[in-house]
Amino acid sequence: MIWLASLCPRGDLSPVAVHGCRRDFIEAWTSLDTALSGGLHITLSTRNAEEAMIAVGVDTHKSRHIAVALDRLGQLLGELSIEACAAGYVELEGWARALADDSEQLVFGIEGAGSWGAGLCEYLQLAGCSVLEVERPRRRERRTGKTDRIDAVSAAKHVLNDEGTSTPRQQGSRRALAALLIASAQLLASAQGCSTNSSRCT
């Protein structure tokens, strides 16, 4: 109040004068805070600030996947448990799309996108969905314990904060390469077998 009194004209307590002094006080305090903090400010990530988003985090397992949807502010929109099969993938996509309107971007964050979640990841990519691979939390980071729902929520929050995520590898390319390597190995084994048989005949 001493600062405010010193900034206001003496004896002028009109709403206009007081409001102006209050604004000058806030600006002065903000400048001081900025100087002391080295000019650092806590802001939303650029992606979050520019567009509305719904993040769907998925914790994947061999037989079932757990999904949790959060809005841009981190509020829970819903959760779903699906079977790890084509029918389950279709169910998850339809459920998630129903939560988002035309102005909201829908982004899936999948834990284990290269293992148990590979099938779901490939399906969502082919369906035209935005998909990110989320790093699995380290054991020392799991202070609240380990549950599928907690991991799904964590995956969604990673998407919202744009932290610990990466673009998943294209499964089709990997499978094509694996098939090529298998075919090459079979061809080599066949050639070695023919060579052995020829040497026996001679």
C-alpha cells in the first residue's frame, strides 16, 4: 500500500486515478520479478497455446489396452478398456473421435508402440490419426505405484506437455525389411545346401 500511495497523486482517490496507480504498481512489480528471474516465464507449450487438443494415452498389454482421454487442461474426459485386436482398435478410434469436435486435435500417445502396442499404432496411423510413442516411466519415477490407469494418464499428460514423446517407426517398413532379411537368409541357406550336395556328388 505504501508503493500504491506513493504512485497516486496526492489526495486523488478517484476510480480512474486509483486504477491507473494500480496498473503502474503491477507493471513495476512485473518488471522487478522479470529482472530477478532472469527474464524467465512459465508459459504453455507453443502447440498447446495455439490449438485445442484431446490427448488419449494408452497403456498397452498383450491381451488388453487401457486408454484415458484428457482435454487441453488435463481434465479427465473418459477411459476405456479394449481387447488387443482389430475390433478393439476400431472401438477405441470411434470412442476417441466422439470426444473431439472439429476444432480439437486428437492425438494418441501409446506406451509400447513398438511392442504390445504395435498393432494399435499401425491401425491408427492407417486411419489417419496423429500418433506419438511415449516413453515408459522409469521405476524410480513411479512414486504413486504402478497401475494401468496411472500409466495411461501419464501417457496422455506426456502428449499434452510435449515431453518424452517421439514419432513411432513405420511398422510396414520394418516388416518389409524383416521379410527381406528372412528371404535373404533362406536363399543363402539354400545356396549352401546346393553347394554341399554338389561336393558330395563329385
